[in-house]
Amino acid sequence: MASAPRFVGSEVKRLEDPRLIQGQAQYVDDFTLPGLLHAAVLRSPHAHARIASLDVAPAAHEPGVVALLTWRELEGKVGQKSLGFAPPGIKNPERLPLAKDEVRFVGHPVALVLATERALARDAADLIRVEYEPLPAVIDPETAAKAGAPNVYRDLPDNVAFEHKWQVGELEAAFARADRIVRGRFVNPIVSCLLRSLGSLERTPSRACQASRFQVTPPLAGSFPPTGEPDGARRVDRFETPQTTTKLTPCTRSCTSVEWVTDRSW
């Protein structure tokens, strides 16, 4: 019987390199579809603030602008954003894809612009007028968990999402048998962060101008409820690329194609 191949300590030929070094890889931005619209997201510059006013009128009549979306346009049409991790007893306050009354982190989406060109969408987003009233913010998790810390969500009593404790085996007996016990406070300063940008491409056939729920990427990810549309009314396109995995995003107003591509600054 042939032995299993060894990978640790062996030179393993990479399968994805040829298309990268030969310029054959396809990224989200490489796809061009008829009638393609581009999305730009206006985001909050504050860690925590109340939205005193939101005026999209200055951007509405800019060249190339097709649609402007705020929470008002989405109200009653989208659902609660799903949780990727939901242990028993977790608090799940209202979290809509676009901020309604408050922004709760730097980069919180406030408005979405659809335009015929990416630059036009971004220019229009810059014209949207938002007045913020800054609120106390906490950026340290230990401080946020203390009594009296500013609440991220006003309708919750504190900032603790959930508590869960577990014990395996005889803990006290194990300590009693230990030759040495080390106590300390350990802080990990490293948080994993993607270096690549994100992109999403949506293609909606003309006879399916309605929202459906799929596994999608931001900015409206996981928010559209199923609508009972006929089989085959939409086609999910998924592109595996070195940059990202692109999946279908929900339809907004137009039966057309929409592309959303970020840079590292969003």
C-alpha cells in the first residue's frame, strides 16, 4: 500500500499561482455587465453619535445617480441582520443595514448611492449632508463591560452580549495536584484583519425585480426576507477569485446589475 503523501516539511506546488502570475485571474472589478450600476456607501466618521439630520437631496440630482437609499427606503422591506454566532441567551438588538437614529462605530453605513459610474457614486455620497451629535463611546472591552459605561444600545441595560461558563473535569483537584500554578493577565494585541478589499456583483433578470435572501456580502448582507419568487427568477453568480468570493447581493430598486467594490479605507 502506498504511503500517504507528506505535506509538512515537503515542497508543495501551489495550484493557484499560474493564473495570478500570468494575469489570468478574475477579480470582481474585471466583470462588466450590461447596464451595470455602481454602489457607494456613506459611512459614519464617529464611533458613537446620534443622527440629528440626514439630507440626501444635494446628491439626488447629480449626474449618473439612479437611486439613493437610507433607512427610510428600507424600513419594512428588510429584516434584522442575522448573527453569525448566536449562543443561548445572547442579546440581539435591532441592527439594520443602514443606520437609523444612531451610528455605533466608525464606518457604520448611513446611506447607499447607486450611479452609472463608480466615481459618480462616490462623488454623490460625499454630497449627502449628515449632522451628528457625538455621544460617549467606549473602545476598550473591559471598560465597556463595567457598570456605568456608556451603552452602545440604549434599550439594553449594559454592553455585555452574553455570558457563558463551562467546566470540564475536576478543576479544583487538578489545581491541587499541580506542581506550579501561574496566574496572570494576558492580552492579545493582534486581531486578524483582511488585507484585501471586498467586492460584490449582483445580476438580476428583468422579470425578477424583487428582493430575496441569499448568502451575500455587505452592505445589505442578510437583510432581505424571502419573497416566494418563482424558481429560476434569479440566478446566483459566484466568482472564486484570489481577491474574494463574490456572491449575489439583494436587488434594491432597479432590475439591473450592481457592483460594489471597496478599497482598504471603505
